[in-house]
Amino acid sequence: MPFLITQEPFGPLATDTQPLTEYLLEHTETGEFISIIPAYGGILRRLVLRKGNDLYALLKSPESPQALLADETYASAFLFPFASRIRHGIYSFEGQDYALKMNEGSRDNALHGFVHGREFTVIDQDTSPTHAQLTIRYTYEGDTVGYPFPFTMTITYELVQGDQLRLGSNYTQDRMCALRVSYEIINTGTTACPAAFGWHPYFMFTEESVDNMTLSLPARMPIVLDGNMIPNGRLGLLNAETIPLKDVQLDSPFAIEPTGIPAEGDPFAETMLTSLRTGVRLIIGQQTGPGKLNYLVCYTPGRRDSVAIEPQTSNVNAFNNGEGLAVLDPGDALSGSMWVRLD
């Protein structure tokens, strides 16, 4: 069977700690693989896919335990119970005021939730002739300041043979693999809770400069931000277009329109990053539609070695403006999926 799941130590994070366990999901015949660290936020640390005869490292993430512990970029983090920012960390929900810890002091905001770095556990793993799959879960008891709402978050990573990635179109790529990431957050408390989800990967082409890339965006409405990166409006709908990234700085949220609407299932949108040196195209997809990933943030770090392409279910400051915010009754779930492939 070409798909295999193995484990190896990563760490330790400090001299008095045990190494973390990194799970590798790989296709032994093509050399493609992903690696996940469940005990540190369930992050995806490595993503290597093939185009033709070449393998491409596609994810910028911490390369050592020390870098993982010191990372403040939220590389590959899952963003929950809110994505992006909450102004002053303050919000009201069902008549009650709450104050979250502010972790963006320069702008006086709460940033990216609190799941990053929390411990997930492996609850299932599976291989078949067409995929390798790892499912992890984080259980939250409601004990973080400002968010007293218990939940479980379940993430499923799949390295799948390309023709198994169903997008409502005839996508087949001669044994090439793709990544699919699915999430489900369930309200396990006794009251309703506010919820918004995002994912924060940084994509690259094996250390190639961002200045040698283009970014193709779906139809979208740009969101206007104030000096504290909080929304104060949005622009009109823009058609899908390709943007050269040479000398371009992005830290931009969008409300997006579907790229395609399959005959069955949810609509979806795809964003494409293209290497001008090789012509290889990296495609990041997200489910759209009611309760799904209808927002997108694109960010170019100052180091110019990657692009953060972040699917999200809500707008920035959604706990206050309500744009894309999910309200989950006890037992309700927020769920969806994203994918990454080469073309």
C-alpha cells in the first residue's frame, strides 16, 4: 500500500521536557508527505507535493523545536473561537459583556483566538490505497478568560490521491497527491456560544521570493480597515483577477464569492499562487456557502519568503460586527473543509 503513517520525535521544546510526536502521512512511491504535531495546536508543519518529476516544499513553518516555541506568526495555526481581531478584546453576547486577553498590544486587540499551542490528541488514523488520514481533537472546558463556552474541535488531515479530491469538476492529476483539511467544532456547553474559525498557513515554493509570484484571487469584496486593523466598511465587488506580487505588500481581508458551484455539495472558492520561475501553480480551496468559509485574508510578511492565505468563516471583529459570526446552540456544530493542490 503506497500510503503510510509513521511517527517521529520533534523536540524536546526544553531540556526538561519530552519530545513532541510528529506524525508523517506519506505516499511512499511519489515522495509526497505532510507532517502534523498534534500536541502543539495540531499544526501542519510540513507539506511536500509533486508536480511532474519535482517535489516542492510548500509551507513556511518552524524548523526546530526552539523556533516552534518562539513563533509569533501563528504559522499553520487554527484560529478559534475567533479569527483575526477583536477590538480591545471586548464583546457582548446575549446581554453579557466579556473581556478576552489582549495579545496584540501594539493595536490594543485580541488576536486569533487561543487554540494555537493547545494540546490535541489523536483519535483516529487510517490508510487505504488512495489516502492517509489522521484525525485529532482538542477538548475545551470553558476555562479561558473571556470565553466560558465549552467545545470540542476535531480536525481531520488527509493526504489523498488527486482523483479522490472531489470539487464538483473533473480533477485528476496522474497520481499526484493533494491535502484536505476538515474541521468540526461542537458546542458542548449548556448555553449558546459565538464562534468563528480560520486557518493561518504560510505558503511558499521551496524558498522562492514572493516577488517571483502572482496571486490569483476569486471574485471578492475588499474589507476596509482602520489604523487598528478593524473593519469600517467594504468596497464593491471585484471580479476574479491575478495580481503580480513584486513589491506588493498585503494584509488584506476579503468577503469572497464562489469560484464554482458543483452539481452536488457546497460551493467553493479557490485562490492560486503561481511561481513565475517554474510556472507551477499552488491552489488553496475553501468551502463557501451558509456557515462555511466565506472570508479570506492574504498577508505578505516582510521577509518576502511566503504568503499567508487564510480561509475564515467570518470578518475581522466578528464578535462585535456579527459579519459571518456563527451562534451555536448546545450540540450544534461549525464545520467545513479546505484543500491544497498543485496544478
